[in-house]
Amino acid sequence: MYFPVGDPEFPIEWLDVYAENGVDIVEFGWPARVPYLDGPEVRASMRRALCGDAADAFRRALQRLARNSAAPKALLMTYAEEGHPAFADADLFRGLDALLVVANPSDPLRVALEARARAAGVAVSAFVPLPIDDENVAAARRADFYTMLQAAHGVTGPRATLDEDNRERIAHLRRAGVAGPILIGFGISDGAQARKTVELGADGVVVGSAALRAARRGREALDMLLKGLRDGLDG
């Protein structure tokens, strides 16, 4: 489940709602200057976050998450951009379980970020965009944590239906030797769609824009969304 780093409209106290509803992994979204794969909700959230101190907000969020008795695991999702604070501050990875860098697998910034993460004892996840190509499949085979598969063409944002072609995409990754968990994202917005992803062969979902929309309606709406997603995944 996505949590925006440093967005003042998304209080860190709401991480407690994530833990209370059985979220397995919190995907902390680092604010990017050019979030080219994200839709309007995430873009607006990142613009708000860029006005503050993202590194400080991230540390405080990790501390808040760890306060929960059944704390979810923590993954940092970031675009590969010049000047990323992780290059200057290895402590940014402290308390983190995994890193997912959005970029071509051979992008030198991605390679450097992943190397720093592994040196800090942090696992590496992989993002497989559409159309699926051999280079991204190879990166998914090397992933230590999970692979996130893009479930729909275009940018992030809720969609009315889930593309049935994801069944074959997941099967293709398995045939290609991807052994770790495969989560799908881009468009998942309710429990019924989460349940459908399991039927298509996924191990879980990544939900971002729907969480941001729910949060704008308040804590109760966020709680209802998370409950519905958990119920859908559990069947």
C-alpha cells in the first residue's frame, strides 16, 4: 500500500490505520521532480511534498510505522533522479526493508541506488513496465523482495476494470524464472479488483491513487478502503 513521503495532506499518524488493517508492506513514495508514470493524484501529492524536507519526513514516518506492534514491512519507491539524498546519506536506508527504483535496469542512477541499498542490508525490488521486455524480466529475476508488474498501460490511477491480460503477463514472468512474489499495480481501487488479481495469479497488489483519493475524504474513508482491500485479498 502506497504512502506518500512528506505530503502534508497525508498525516504520518495514518500509518497506524495501515497497520490496523493488516497491510503487509508500506510502499513509501519518494517525491520526484518528474514522476512520468504517475497520474494526477500522485503527481499533486509529490508536488506538495517537494516543498518540504522529504528526508526528515521519511525518517519520522519510519519511526511511526515501527511503533506498531504488528508493523508492516517498509519499502521505498523512488524514481532515479540526479541529486537523490541517498547518494549523500546512507542512513536514509536505516529501518528500511526494501528499495524499488523506477528506471531502466541499466540506468546508472538506478544501479548506484540499488548498490547502496544492498550495501546497507536492504533488499531490492523490481518494477516491470509494459510492454514487458527481456531486460526488465532479468531485473525481476534478480529481485530480493517482490516484483511490481504494471497492470495497465498509461499512468497510475483508478480504473473501472482489471485487464484480463495480466494473467498471461504473470504467467510469462513465472515461465521466465521470476520466483519471488509478483504484485500488480496501476488501477487497483477496491476489494473486488484486489480479489481478481489473486485469481489472475498475483500474490498481492500495490494501491496508490485510490489511497490518496480516500485520504482526501478522511480517515474513515481510508480505513474502509484498506479493510475492503484486505478482505478482497483474503477472499
